[in-house]
Amino acid sequence: MTKAMAGRTALITGASRGIGRAAALALAGAGAHVILVARTTGGLEETDDAIQKIGGTATLVPMNLRDFDAIDRLGASIYERWGKLDAMLGNAGVLGTLTPLAQITPKGFAEVMEVNVTANWRLIRSMDPLLRQSDAGRVLFVSSGAAKKHTPYWGAYAVSKAALEMLALTYAAECRETNLKVNLLNPGPMRTAMRAKAMPGEDPATLPTPDEIAPQIVEMLSPSFGESETIANFRR
């Protein structure tokens, strides 16, 4: 049986753990060659080991997404090696400090916005020509219910996710008449390190694991998924 992502190349950010790692494994298992981006080399190597065990292939890119010039270099490298990009998962994100808006430091606010918003815009800027070379380019950004809530102390993160949603939906509208489709995924509460940091008293056993959402990510990045401007909400 033909695999959904056979012969395709997919870029995943935040690929060393959590949702990014689970998605990388699932995409590789579906036949894609995965380009894995994360800050930690050790985490990337562990993900790569798991991918090799299932017969998949990966290219590792240790990189801080706040290094915007590095994003441009990555785009050039992908062009030189493959000439196109079939799928991109913008998953990497930071929570920041949960504190009143008036007490967020300028450095802390800038980090959240640069990782959660600006880096994704830079990825669009760098990867758009490559995605348009694909016969069915697919882009998926990971959002959060925080984008729609007004929860005290979550200001920086909530603002960044609301901005990310507008960024993605605007890009989707710009691509409407092309073979490139852009979507958003709100995974809801998941058993991740970020969730544990945000909710230290929560029992992680009550939450779905990233492995449970991975099949939906593969579906939304596969060439058969033709919708655009969708905000998908995952529920176990």
C-alpha cells in the first residue's frame, strides 16, 4: 500500500520532543524524508535514532529559530538539495513567563514573539518559493486555545498565538488559488513539557499524548488534504 507521504520532503520545527517529535516519527513512517529543526543536537539525534528504527530518513538541523539569517540559509540549502519543499509544520514555541502584563520584561516578551510569531513569518518568507514548487504544498501551524481566551498572566503567549493565527490565515488566503494549502491546528491540552510547566499541579496521565495527534498532522500535511484556512481542534 502506498504511504501518504511517500517521496515527499517535510520540514518540522521543534522536532526534538513533544508534538514535533511525534509528528516527525509519524511523517517519516508515512514515507516522508523529514528535515528536523530544534535547538538541541542531542534531542534531534534521539529523534533521528527513533526514525531510523522504523526505516525512515531524516536531515538534522540544530538551529535557534531566533537566528533569522539561519532560516534563510536553511531555505537555500533545501533548494540546493531538493529544489522544493512539500510540507512544513511550524510547531516550535515557547511559553514565556506567566506573569501580569505590566511585569513581563522586554526581553521575555521579545523572545515569545520572535519564536512564536516572527520565526514563523521568516519561515514563510524563506520556504514559500520552495512550497510553491511542490505539486501539493502543505503548511500547518500549531496554535493554542489561548489565542481565543483572556486568561490572566498568559498575556505574552496568548498574544503570540493570536498573531500566529492571523499570520497563518492571511497566508492561507494569499495561497487560495494555488496548489499550496495552509492550515492551523489547535491540539488542546497535551502531555508535553510546556503543558507541565504551565500547569505543574495537573496529572499528565489525564492528557492525550503527542502520539495521539500525530496521525491528524500527517493527514493535514498530505497531498490529499485539500482544505485551506482551517482551524482544526483535536480531541481524544
